[in-house]
Amino acid sequence: MQTLGVLGGMSWESTATYYKWLNEGVRDSLGGLHSAPILLHSVDFAAIAALQKAGEWDRAGEQLADAARGLQRAGAGALLLATNTMHKVAGAIESAVSIPLLHIGDAVGHALRQRGVSKAALLGTRFTMQGDFYTRRLAERFGIQTLLPNADDMTEIDRIIFAELCRGEFLRPARDFYLGVLETLRDQGADAAILGCTEIGLLLEGVDSPLPLVDSTQEHVAMGLGWLLSDI
């Protein structure tokens, strides 16, 4: 296997899940003591979150591009950016390296298309829900229409992500709120729901959801495993 570079720490709660699932996937595929050859660069999320809040996406992109160059120099043959929101600066990362960035939007788009979904609810940070870098990719590459929560629900979804989920707090009131939003979006015509923040799957694990869930973390890990195991 080649070595996979992971740009993580945004937040480390979900990055830990990436690391666990990548290793479990290799073990389950190859057996024995096999594990995933991974190089991990975990950033200080407080610095990245401050740049997000200030709208300084170019600076955030420069920081992640520099980290990506370091992973390539260290021997990574491909990259996973272990966050949905920071795919807003995917172009800056891709232009900084000569190895492929395995895009989380493509992982989600393929999963939706395989399931025959053409209209999907999207939950994530306000940057992911309100920006077009994610929804446009799903529309243009996979023909997926996205349905978004209303403005008040977006605000609360975003607050919960940064104030609770990224701090390792997965509380029942937050879970119930998210499920209520999904019920509303189902009634508006959504066929499935994209968990478009890598922490949301940790909150909704094992729940009885009103919509089928497509966990971006799970699908992104599957893409990484496909790359790792492609030459085996």
C-alpha cells in the first residue's frame, strides 16, 4: 500500500474517527496485523476557526496548502482533507501539490447516486450550507439537488457544531433538534440527508432517522480505503 496523507484536526473528534475507520477497513480487508499507512497533520482548529469567522479563507487555504506540501514531502501519495467546510479551499490545496486530493463532495455524490437519490437535505456548518462550493459540486457532477434548513435552523445547527460537537459533547437536545430539522426537510421532499459535517455522524449514530442518512465521514473514509487498497 501507498501512504495516505490526512489533513485533520478540524475537529480532532472526527479526525480520530477517520484514523480508526481507515485502520479498521484495512484490517478487515487484509486481515492479520495489517493497518493503514497514514501520515497525519492535525492543525490547531482554533486558528482555522478564527480565520473562518473572519472570512479570511485565502489565509486558511495557505495554511492547509502548506500542510499538504509537508505531507507530500513526507511521502503521502494522496490526501484526505478530514472536514467538509474546509473543502471551500480545496483549490488552494490541489494547486500546492502534485498528488490527488480525494474530495469529500465526490465521495458523497457517488454514494447518493448509487442509492438513486436526486434530492437530498444538507446539514453542516453555515459555511457549507450557505456557500455553493459543496452544493454546486453535487449538482454539476452528480445531478443532486440539495434542500437546506431555514435560516433559524441553520443558525442553531451551526451553533451546535462549534459549541458542542467539536468539543466532544453529543447531547440529546441537539440530537432531537437535528432529527426535527430532518423531519421538516423530509416533508419538503428530501429523499435522504447528507451529514455534511464530519462530527454530525457522531451525534446521530444509531438513531432512528426520518430520512436515510449519508454520513460524509463514512463515505470519505471509504474513498480513502479504495485508494489505499487499489493496488492490493
